[in-house]
Amino acid sequence: MIHELKIEVAGHPISLKLEGNTFLHSIKEVYHQFLSDKTPEFRLRVYPDKSLMIHDESSVGLTLSDEELRIVDDYLMGFANLRTNEGEIRINPIWFIPSLATFVRNLFTLILLLKDNGIALHALGVLRNGEVFVFWGPSGSGKTTVARLSPGHIILSDDIVFIKPLGQSYGIFPTPRWGDMQWGNRENRPYPLKLMFKLVKDREAYLKSYGITQGISEIFTIPHIPQNSLPFEDLLNRYYRLLKEVPCFEMHFTKDGQFWEAIERECVNLASKEG
């Protein structure tokens, strides 16, 4: 029997058609906040395949062409045709849910980039008082630490942040739990992006304002997801437009959580200027 689930992320629904019901409950549990009744933009057939084992390590990875996204991993082999908006995924059942997450995460990211002029950052997104604060930096810079020092706030993700232009402003869309840290109640809708921060561990907490040029140079030090999916000039223009609208800072922080006081003071300063 074929079961169909529709999942919507960043305003884009896709369809998963699965043979049998072995993993149906697990998928619904992981994606329960993202189930949709809209007409899907992409249709994927998903097959459990006990025989699937990748023996040629040189074939493992993500490849992208004008017509196709293809991903090969230890227990995963899948493609999505970007012209027909259809695809197929074969997954070894011993690693089914994480492998499915790998494929759909990259597909949703690609849709965001190609259809929305959006941006996917390897960053932390914290929802506070209805607005999102984004923190980025290379691995080990403190994204997870900042998340843990933000009790009472909603952690959208400490790994991937979906940023989408909405008129003259920008919105952050929640993502499913794709192996990252998340907590708190959120809705499957965009939240306004307030401020962005490059993380710097220090002995005191303070903010240093970035101009657009410096902000762009700093943001290019972090991974862009997926790699090589956009021409450099296109990506550069997207960051220019983003940082032209959203204030960006270098955030020096300590492990006592006092950086939120510095952020709050900056929010008050910005509100007084806008007023």
C-alpha cells in the first residue's frame, strides 16, 4: 500500500510517497509540525531497500546540475529532477529517518535558494519576543553555548537557518529537527529577523557594529549550504541586500549570559533611531 505525506518548509510543500507503513509513524512524529494539505511542488517516491550499501566511497556526496540534485550516502541513494519536480529516494531501513532527513534538508535548502532568493546559513536562530536573532561563526565559535545561555527563549536551530526576503524585510522559517538542537514552541510560519551577530568568545560582553562590507567579508567565513549551489556574484548580492536591511554586529560574549543585556540595549537604541 502506498501512503502519501505532505511536508511544508519555508512555504514550500513536498510529497513523500512511501511503500508500506513501517516508517509512517516515525516520519509523522519527526515532521508533525510541518505536515501540510497544500498541493506539493515536488513529489518524491521513497523506497526502503535492505540491499542498499554504498561500497564505492568516491561516489558518496552531493552533486548538483541544472537538471538534478543527487545525493549518495552510506545508506542513501536519491535524486530530484529539477525540471519535472519529481524524484526517488532509496534508503536502507537500518538508518532510515536520518537518511531521509539528509535528502529532504538539502532539497528544501535548494528550493529556498532557487525559488525564493533565500539564504541558508550554518548558524543559530533564537526566537525572542516574536523576533529572531541569528548568531554565526565557524565550528567551535559558541553557537551551542549561546543557545544554552538563552533560557526561556525558543531555539529554532543551532545548525541551519532559513532566511527568506519578505518585501523590504526578512523572515526566518523554522525547520524540522534535522539532527540539530531545538526547543520551545514555534509555528510553521516566518518570524521577523531582527539582528545578526558574528560570535567572538571574550572576557566581557559587548557589541561592535559592522558595516555592510565588513559584514559580508565575515559571513563568507562560514559554510554555505549546499556548497556551490549559487554563482559567487549571486550569493554576494544576496548578502549585500540582507545586510543592507538587517543590522549586523560582532558580538563578544562570556559564559554568564550577559550578552543579552548588550543586545537589549542595542534594540532600544535602534527603536529610538527608528522613532
